[in-house]
Amino acid sequence: MTAIEKYTLDRLRSRGIRLGLNCPYCQGTWLELKEAKDLDPMHGVTCFKCKAQIMLDGLSLTVIRERAPAAEG
């Protein structure tokens, strides 16, 4: 049997998610969104190189995993 779970940004905040990416503007700085305030759509992080403000306004993760079949008998 297949189990499908969907995790929204609200659920992920309490699980200590860390998201890393290159700055989408200058692509020269590695940025991490790792604290609750960084994941707030009104806060975000600032690129150290080009000073662009990077905000995350939506995210969901889908996890699909196969469960072991139940033993018959």
C-alpha cells in the first residue's frame, strides 16, 4: 500500500526545515532559510552580495513511500 503525505510550509516550520539556495538574482551567494523568521513571507533573508531581499511565499513537500504488504493468514 502506498502512503502519500503532504507537508505545507505551516507544518514544516515546526519541524525545523532548512532550505538552501543560490541567490536567484546574482547567483553568487548561498543563502539558507533556517529560522522561523526566515520562513515568514514578510521577512525572508538578504543576499550579502547584491542586497536582494529573498522571501519564501509558498512551499509544500509531498512524500510518497511504499509500505510493506500486510502478512496474509
